[in-house]
Amino acid sequence: MNEVVKKQILLFFIFTFLALLGWRIIFALMNISIDDIKPFKYLGKTPKSDWYNWLSPMAKKVGDEYGIPWQAIMVQTALETGWGKSSLLRKYNNFGGIKSTKGQNSIELKTKEFVNGQWIEIKDGFATWETPYKGLVGYAQFFHKNKRYKNALKYPNDPYQFIVEIKKVGYATDPDYVSKLHRMLENDLKINRA
């Protein structure tokens, strides 16, 4: 074998090895912090592919740390932010329409809620965070701080059941919330229900 072929084979094995290490170790080797991930910016492909490519490292890290299925994080935040287009995400790093609590940084904005069988527009206070990663951590902490979500947290590896459980206790007012997210799991992430 000549030297060029040997170098190509060596590079192939190096890149394969790095890919197998996973994104966390690659970030560590490259000295990149998850906090260094910049705010979402539509890159011109499709909103879905841009969104999933941008969010997946953070969703996997936060999902692992907080026992929330990363796939549920991916589809729920996509729906809640309109694939990253919402000003709540872009300006305030709020991924899930998380309402503010007393003493928390917040902003008052208009939102739509499904009340008494119809959609209405209201103003409400929403939590804000300094970086996208801190916002996603805040989203995960929300489920742990609110005891009503304890059953959902029993399903760290089942995004379908996690979504059912958060809806059961009132996470979203949209009556079609579960079916929308389940379709996204199947169609976008190609995850079939076990």
C-alpha cells in the first residue's frame, strides 16, 4: 500500500472512532461547552431538519441528566416554538411555553389557550433564561419542580408515555396535543411506539 492510502485508512479509523465516542466526548475534545451553542437560527434547509440538528445535542444531554426522553424534548419543543420561530425562544430562551413563577426572570406576552372549548388570546408571564442551554435545563427542571409530573418522570425511555402523562395533568390546553406530538415522533424522528 502506498502512503496516501495508508493516511486515508488512518483518517477513516480516527473519524469512525470519534463518531463512536459520541457528541459529549467530541465536544470535550474540541473544548466546546454545551453553553457555547448559539441561539437557533433558521439555516435555509427545512425548519425541521435545522431544528433537530441544532437541538439534538442539548436534548440528549438534558434528557440524560434529568430523566426525560430526549425524543419527547425534541418534538415538544418543536411544537411549542413553531420549529424555533417563536419570539419566546429566540429572545428569551423559553422552549416549552414555561410560565414564570414568583421571583423568576420573566416577560409578559400574548398567548393562545384552549378554554371552554375554544381558543382565546390572553396575556401571561413566561420564564426567561440567558442561554438556550439554560432554557432547556429550565424546561427540564420545570417537570421536576412540579409534583404533578411525577408519573411522567417514570418514563425516561418512553417518549410516547411521557407525553401522555404530562397532558393528563394539564401541561397543555390543546385537546390534540398528544396526537400531534405522537405523529411528530413517528413522522419526523421515525420512532415507532413499542
